[in-house]
Amino acid sequence: MERTLAVGVIGAGSMGARHARNLHQYVAGAQIAGLYDPDSGRAREVAASCGEATVFGDPLALIADSSIDAVLIASPDATHAELVHACLQHGKPVLCEKPLAVTAEGALKIVQAEQEIGRRLVGVGLMRRFDPQHLAVERALASGAVGRGLLFKGVHRNAKVPQHLPGEVVITNSAVHDIDSARWLLGQEVTQVFVSAVRTRDTLSADTRDMLLLQLQLTGGCLATIEVTVAADYGYEVSAEIVGVSGTVTTGLPMDAVIRSGRKTFTDVPADWLERFQEAYIDELAAWTHSVRSGQAFSGASAWDGYQALVVTDACILALKSAAAVAVPTPERPALYDRAVSPEVPSL
Amino acid sequence: MERTLAVGVIGAGSMGARHARNLHQYVAGAQIAGLYDPDSGRAREVAASCGEATVFGDPLALIADSSIDAVLIASPDATHAELVHACLQHGKPVLCEKPLAVTAEGALKIVQAEQEIGRRLVGVGLMRRFDPQHLAVERALASGAVGRGLLFKGVHRNAKVPQHLPGEVVITNSAVHDIDSARWLLGQEVTQVFVSAVRTRDTLSADTRDMLLLQLQLTGGCLATIEVTVAADYGYEVSAEIVGVSGTVTTGLPMDAVIRSGRKTFTDVPADWLERFQEAYIDELAAWTHSVRSGQAFSGASAWDGYQALVVTDACILALKSAAAVAVPTPERPALYDRAVSPEVPSL
Amino acid sequence: MERTLAVGVIGAGSMGARHARNLHQYVAGAQIAGLYDPDSGRAREVAASCGEATVFGDPLALIADSSIDAVLIASPDATHAELVHACLQHGKPVLCEKPLAVTAEGALKIVQAEQEIGRRLVGVGLMRRFDPQHLAVERALASGAVGRGLLFKGVHRNAKVPQHLPGEVVITNSAVHDIDSARWLLGQEVTQVFVSAVRTRDTLSADTRDMLLLQLQLTGGCLATIEVTVAADYGYEVSAEIVGVSGTVTTGLPMDAVIRSGRKTFTDVPADWLERFQEAYIDELAAWTHSVRSGQAFSGASAWDGYQALVVTDACILALKSAAAVAVPTPERPALYDRAVSPEVPSL
Amino acid sequence: MERTLAVGVIGAGSMGARHARNLHQYVAGAQIAGLYDPDSGRAREVAASCGEATVFGDPLALIADSSIDAVLIASPDATHAELVHACLQHGKPVLCEKPLAVTAEGALKIVQAEQEIGRRLVGVGLMRRFDPQHLAVERALASGAVGRGLLFKGVHRNAKVPQHLPGEVVITNSAVHDIDSARWLLGQEVTQVFVSAVRTRDTLSADTRDMLLLQLQLTGGCLATIEVTVAADYGYEVSAEIVGVSGTVTTGLPMDAVIRSGRKTFTDVPADWLERFQEAYIDELAAWTHSVRSGQAFSGASAWDGYQALVVTDACILALKSAAAVAVPTPERPALYDRAVSPEVPSL
């Protein structure tokens, strides 16, 4: 397919608007062709900044419309599963923000629907898989530079926490990214989780747990330890390290400039994930566009990854509440989700 | 201008082909519309990988063709000046690889022609101005984090040198980039140059000088010191530091991953400038595309910068040969080249 | 006390010999006055390299001898407790290599004996408390630069593992250092431990566990996560990070020189703890010497720290075997072990 | 010689007092036996903090006294040469703060006197030769890791400048250290110098030159570039890099702890040379003590190095004033100053 990919975006909130503008400004070979948001004014405003996108009054109409080649879902979490199913019904490739569904069961149904179709049409927006630093870790691992991966060590720090934030929300909103990184980089599934959590400040609500430690066991004799902090105060930081049999590889500290001033040598720390992962967001859209146009497999997270993310976060919530190690079921991964499988691009 | 920019590329050698493919694959809002190379087979091959570009039999015809909005020149150095003049005659924006001309006099004529037109149509391909690390240095300076810039320190190391390479070639081909960085980041003009040069290996030809030290004085009481090594062996590296009144800022060491293996903690060093500056090449094209489409000034090097580069490298060659400090004339910069001047985009 | 401290060393194996030579060569104000080792030839050899030390035929005679001001114990683990008790009976300051005893109960008896005497005569050789990097972390914490400490993150990697090494040995020999660092830097006691362990290579014995993850809860709402790897292959590395309420502080990567060579920018990794902690070993002896001569409290680990190390490692072994979280009793720390308490130096 | 070295210190100002206390507290095998300062109260105060040192009323009496084995000179610059000659007359080893004399001619006379004696009794306090980072660069060079050294790059930044500071003082007081580093690490002599200098602030006196760039040529086809800034404001920093035929090696950034706080990742910068080089000052004294006691050659700067430092700084001052490259005479180094020569320690 050499013609420009016509993308429909559902959801024009902060994330949807960012995706739409990123695709319009930075991704060659694609254009925003349609937009839907329950707030039609917001939809029109985003559309105006993205060329000549049609504003739809109904998300299912957007999905069904013949002018739309592929769909990007950035609507509220509760709507994801239904919209993804609609895309599958129309055979349209879809990139859905995480979570794929609000329950593991919901996500499993999408996995099953996709298998019935026999084509991988669904991508999930776990953008770290496109972060240059994370990709460099993956490449180093693949090169054999550190031997077989044994241990994943994740750090995930958000600067500011709302006054009330129970541990389960930290797990589903934040830790889910690190769990995906562990699965992706080690190439293994999680079999057991153990979670510790504390409240770091008296000023937070009594049931807030803003600092979590997750300790995971994975298939292949692998381990993982993940720190998730949502009140790090100093800034936003994510890192991932793999300890292998003969060495380790860690995401580099992004540092465009090193400054010496006031008795310090320093580099700036990003304010939030939008700043830290801007390049990953763009590269994710570019890779997805390329995958749909070329018929090659999307290199990002699949429906299976989206489903497993929910299975593991469910177990983590249970572990948090029970203060005990919790086993995670590891059903066999369907052959459709082997890396090598081509998604057999829909005829456009 | 909301429609896609139609770019004609002159020169399908390694640099021209790279520019064409980068623009096609990575730059939203532009397309390769025409290509010329004396080797028409090579031109056809590159055109085939960039969509539906027309292969022209003559570069002047490409420039004149109404289907071409803007021109990218990556042909042999000796042809640059004539082709740029042709673009100016047709009122077409042009991005020309360095050098702008083979003599300072030739570049001055382009500056004069542009002034007569009264619009900045010419950009020069000094890509470091789009390197994220160099831009971060510029931003830090602009923020006042280190005070007024006083001293530029440049490092420029190529891995491999040909067996024969006189010092003047090192100056015109390599040092020219660092001289441009010094002028750009300090915002001053060079007034004096002093050059030392050595041959680092007996295996190189007797007149080869593969390691150079340049020491510059600039207007505003500024200084610069530049190391240019073309036989660094270990890899390709470029860095720039500005020492300011109250601190310093240095380009970060690009490090996507940190590896521990075999009693070492290390990061990889790029092999060459194509690897090191790939992002800069793409961002240069994107900025140029944006500038032409939006009518905003191109943020890269101007014809004036291309002219000054030649004035200073001429002085460096003289300093190298005379082993003495050489004064550099600093004519006043025409008002057209003030940063604030808008290029008054041609009507498309 | 202005005269030189006369130190008796018990044990002339690799660690005892190193301590003796370090004290002789690098510590002002102290000298090796006596040495004992069951292998008297080895004792004589070490004595000969340390000035004019007397070789004793019996360790208790060395302790009792009036020519000996203070004792350094580096004999086999099983002998530590008895020798420390002998020092206490003679009122002599003693620096004992870890472990203080082979059981927590044994260590508790030393704590009790010391309380009866009412003076802190016992130091335990947990040398990280004198490592410049670890001390810099302590200083940064004390300065308030990162707020109250919440989370300790330890990394402890040995390069080579014997073919057979059960997890409990990794805990008592290696993890004990990291547990001490967590207690010391957070200033809290461990209340719960959870341990995961894997065997990283098929070539190791079936019950070997050479990679462990410890997850701890501490008083004060603090957490800790510790990686202990004894087959890291690439070299020896220890790091410690404290995440505080408003920032984090991490031990620096010791790097005396940065080398660029062969497409890599690198720093060397130490081979083992002797290389990594040589400065800490010397500074520990210097601080101990200074403490005994001046009557100021030894700033290293106390008998209480040695006792708690055993209490926590016992719990870790139980956690490893039970694959469940294990609570750790936290008896109140006797007032004698408050930081502020001066050891009331013995009259010399 | 197994007995303790009795050191006499001449000069109890800030540097002399520091040396005396460092030797007393941190150097095994030596003691402060005598002290002289024209301010006898100051001398008594320092003596009291260094054990039982005798306060002398005359520096030559101190040198001559049979209780003094070796002499450390930290008196005003103008007195150095005469005091060193006195030490030579009494055959006593002497460590003299730089400069060895106030003129190159004066230093040459010391070199000649030493040759007549035929023993290397004189060491010069250029302490960087004992800095762990600089020594690591020397070791890396010696290991062949980067090939033959070609280029020395020095950075030397002081935080605060007095309101009036002519360029020649910056050369003799500050640049002299970097010139010594270049000579030492490259193992070559300087043959030509070129100097640029600017005044960085209007608030400084008109003839102040607080930022200098030195560009040197050395024997063996080597080059050097040195930045000396005495108003760096942000803190004190020294670094040295050697570019070799196949790589480069640079002094590491001393970083005991890395802190994340307030949107920055940072390490602290020292305030001044006393903080930065405290370890080097101690190791210099320890090496000097060891050299005198063992009869092995002092590994620090010799009288020859002290003489060459003055020859090169003289040329730099001339280059600064003439704004032209200045040739430096390179007389043959006397055989006495070959590295391999043992100093034939005086019988003690």
C-alpha cells in the first residue's frame, strides 16, 4: 500500500489529542481522517489542528466508515473492549491505549475474537516498547552481549501523587508498564507475584499506598523486581535493567546536555511521561503506520500482551491485599502471537 | 500551505540518496517529487525507493520545473554555487549541502544575490544545528543557566583516515562543522585563528596532517579551541562545550544503553557521522520542510553562515601554512540575516 | 592517648594478613604488636612484613598480654564469639570480622556481656560503613538533600561462584552486608523478609541458588530490595541507593579513568571486594585506631549491629526455605548502642 | 630504614599547616619533628596539633639539625631556592612546594647542584602526580589501552578570581600544574607555546586576564591544549585527557554519590583544590616518606620537572605578551633524571 493511511481517532482528551497531533505532524505516510469525542467541540478543535479530519458523531460510525483505514482508541478505559471488538468486526487494524479491557476476562475475549479471525489486528499502547533506551536494551540482549536474561529490574517514578491513591490503582495505572517491560525484555511469563506497599507521607489519605515494591518470578527461572513510586517529587524517571548470565544492560540516562553550575554537575530530569516518552509515542505511531501499510507484524504489544498485563496486575492486587505471594496462571500462548507471525494485512 | 511540499533532489550519491530516503520515510508534509543525478540509473533506483519521483535529465530543468516547490542539493561541491543561483533565479527555497561554494568569494555572491531578492531562500546543510545534544546546549545557554557564553570547546573525531590527507582538507571537510558550531553557539564571529597540526602515524603520507588543534578568537571577547582528529581509531565522536560566566554546558554523551560485561561498564561509540547524526539529518529536513511550508525562518545555517564558514576555513589554511596567528576579516552581517527576519516564504 | 596503639591480630589468613599489612603500611598511630595463627609459619611471615610484631602461640595469651592494647579478630567464624568474650573480660577493644558469632543467640550473649561492662568495646568488620561512596550517601541523607529515607536498594554482585553454593550461604556470607547497609542508612530495623532465589546455570549443583532477591520491610514504614548475585561473571559490583521523600541518592560508580577504545567508552569494573573496598578496609582500621586512642565512639558496626545482622539473616534463610514472608522480631535497642554514647575508652 | 622518618616543616601558613597535619594524621612511618615559621605563635600552634614537634627559630637551623631527617618547604616562593640549596648542602631529602625557584635560572642552579651531588634529593610539590584519577590515566597509557599518547587536553578551573589578576600570574600559579601534567603524561618536553587570554567580566581590573587558552607543541610530534579559568564561578574542576593513537583516556569525574532532587540528577563539584586534591596531598607525602625511608626514587616531580615548569611558563608569559607563538628551548635532560635512576637514599 503506497497511499497514505487514513487513521480515525476515538477520544480527543489529552492523550487522544496528543496522538492525533503527533501523527499529523511527525508521521510520514499517515493522516488523521476521522475523529470522535463525546465533546464534539473538543473533537473539532483537534481536527482543525490535524489537517482535514472529519468529525464523527458516533465512534462506531467512525470505525465502520469506509474512509477510515485504521483506528486509534484513546477513549475512557471502560469503552476500550467494545470499540476494539467493533474494529475486529470490520477487519480494521486498531491501536488501543492500555488497558485493553477493564478485566482480564474482557481482554481474553478480544484475544479469542482475534484468533477466530486469524489475524493480529490489535495493538496495545504500551509505548516503552518504542523508547530508544528500552530498544537498545532489547538489542543488546539479542546480540548476546550479556548472555541469557535472568533478572529484570524496573524503576518507575512519577513526580506527583494525588492526595488519595490506593495501591491497586498504582498497580493498574503505573506498574502495568513495568510488568509489560519485564515480560517483553525477558521473553517470559510471570508465575508468581509478591507486593509490599507503603504510604510515604502523613498528608496522604490513610489507604493511599504511593510506593510499591513488586517481586516477580517468571518462567525460565527468571526473576523481576520493580519499584513503583508515584510521589517521587524530584521528577519523572523510568529505567529498566536486565541482569544476564554474563553481564547486565540498563537503559541509558537520557542526557542531552550536561550542565555545571552552582557547585553541581547535572542533567535535567523530565517532568512527566509525556516529556520522557514523546519520542516513543511518535515511534509507536510510525511503527504502527508502517506495519499496517506494509503488512508486517506490529512490533509493539499485542492483544495477548494486553491480556497478560491484566492477568498479572490482578494477581498483584491480590498479593497487595493478602500480603502474601500469589501464583499467576500461565496459559499457553496461542500460536497467533508468536513473534514470527505476520498479521496478514487487510486489503486496503 | 497545507499541501505536501514537492521536493527535488539533485545528487543521488550516498548523501543525496540518504536525504531523499530520510525525507520520504520520516518527514511528514513533504515528498520527493524529482531527482537528478548524472548517473541516471542511480537516480532511478533512489526514486523507486521514494514513491513516485520523476527522474530529470538535467538539474536546471529540475529546478525550473513547476512541479518542484523546493530543492535539495547534494551534488559535487564544485556544482553547488551555480545550482543555488539557479534556485534563487526561480525564487525556490533550497537546502544546499556544505560547502555553499568552493571559495569564499563564490559564497559571497550568493549572499549578495539573496540580498537583492530580499528573502532568505538558502539553507546550508550544517546538520549539527539540529542535533538534539547541540540544541540542548543552545537551550541551556538561552536559559541563562551558565551565564553569557565565553569559550567554545569542540571535539571532532573521525575513526578512519585515508592514507593521504593534507591538513587543508581536514579544515574544509571536518573543522568547518566545528567552526560553525562555535559561531552558532557563541553568536559571535571569528577574528583570529591559530592552527597546529601533526601526522600521527608513520604509515600516512608525509604531508598528511590528521590531528589538528585550532585556537580561535571571536568578537565579544570570546575564545574557542577545537580538536579535529581524523584517525581516532576508536570510533566517531563529536562534542561541544560552552564555558559561560557562571557555569558550563556540554553535549551529553549519547547513551541508549549501558552494558556491564567483561570487567567493563560501557556504552557504544558510533562508527561514523551517518550513525551519530541520523536524527539531526531527519530533523534538519523536517525543520526545512516546516519552514518552507509555514513561511517561518529556517532555523539552520543560512547563506551568511555558509559564507563565513569559508572565510574562516580560508584563514585556518593560511594559519596552518604560516604557523602563525592569522586575522580574519569580519564584515558586518547584513540585516537580512538577523535571526528575527522572516524569509517571506514564496507563494506556493 | 598520644602513644602508638599496639594491636594484636588473631588470624593470619588472607583477610588477617591484609588487615595486618594495611594497618602497618597505611594507618598512622598504630602498629602491629602481636600476631597469632595456628599455622605459626604463616604468622611469622606476616609478622615479618609488619615491623617487629611478636608471634604468640595462643590467641588467649595474645589477648591477655599487657603489651597488647587492642585486638583484631580475623580467625575462622566459629572462633569469633569466644575470642570476643575474652577481649571483653580483659577490657580490651576488639574489631571482629563478621559474623560476630555463628548464631544470633551467640551474638546476643556478647551484646549482654558488653552491657554489663557498660562500655562499647566491640566493633564488627562490616567495612561498607567506611566506603567513601557509602559515606557520601549517608552524608547526603543527613544533609536533608533527599528528605527522609524510605527505600533502600542494594546491588551486590560477585564475579565467580563455586560450583556448589546453597542459598543460605549466599545470605550469611554476602547478603549480610547489604542488610547491614539497609539498617545503617535507613536507621531502621527489619521487620519482615521475603526471598526469591534461582540457580542461573545448569552447570551448578542442583541446590545452588546463586541469584537472590530479598524484599524487606523495616520500621518507620521503610522498605528495601536487595539483589545478591554470586555469579555475575562481568566483575564485582556493589551499589546502594536510598529513595527519600523528595529525591534519591546513590553510591557513585567509582571511575578513576574513562577510556575510549574499540567502539566503546568504558570504565573498569573491579575484580573482587578486596580491590573494590581496599580504601574502606584501611579507613575502617584508621577509624578504629582513632576511636580507641581518642575514646570517641567507633563509627562502624557495633555488637548490636552484628547481632541484628544474624537475626535478619536467620529470618531470610527461613523465608528462602518456606517461600513465604517471614516476620523478624525487633527487640528494643539497648541505650548503650545509641549513636551518641561514648565508649569510655579503656585506660591505656 | 625501619624507624620513623623525622620531618621538619618550614612554613606554617595554610599550606604548610595542612601538610604538617596531613603527615601527622594520615602518614604511617613519619612524624613532624620540627617546625619553623617567622610567626612563632603560628608555628607553635601547628606543632601542638602534630605531636611533639620542636619549634625552630631559624629555618637553616632546622635544616641543619641532626634530629631532622628530611625537610618539607612550604614557605613564601621567594625563599624556596635558598632553602633547597641548604638542604642539598646537608644532604637532606627535601620536598619543596612549587615553584622550585622564582626564575628558571634559579631552578637550573638547583638542578646543577643536585647533579654535582649525584643524588636526587629534591622533590617538587606538583601534587596531581598523586591524584588517583591522574594516576589512572598514567596506568591506562602505560597499559597500551589507547596506544601512544599524542595529545594532552587539560581543564583547570578555579571558582573565584581576585579583582586584579594579570595573565602572567595565572600562568605561573595555575597553568604550571597543567603544563606539568602534559609533560608528565606525554613523557615529552614542550617546544612551542601559543597563548590567548581574555577578561571575562567588566568588573575585573583592565589588565586582568582570567581565562586563558594555551596551545603547546611537544617533542615526539605531540600537542597540548589547556584551558585555565580562574573565575569559573560554579566550583573547582581539573581534568586531563590523553588522546592516543587508538583511543583516549580521561580522568574520571570524582563522584561519591549521585543525587536526584529538584528536577536534576547531579553530583557535587568541589569548592577548591584543597577539597579536590586532599587525597593527592596525603598520597604525595606518603610516597615521599616511603621513598626516603626505602631509598627508592620519589615518583613525584623532580628538580628537573620544577626547572622545566619555569622554562615553559616563562615562554607562555612571553607568548601572552607578544600574541605570537614562542619557541621553548629543550636542553637535554641530565641522566640523573631518568626515571630508572635510584636516588641513593642518604644514610639515616
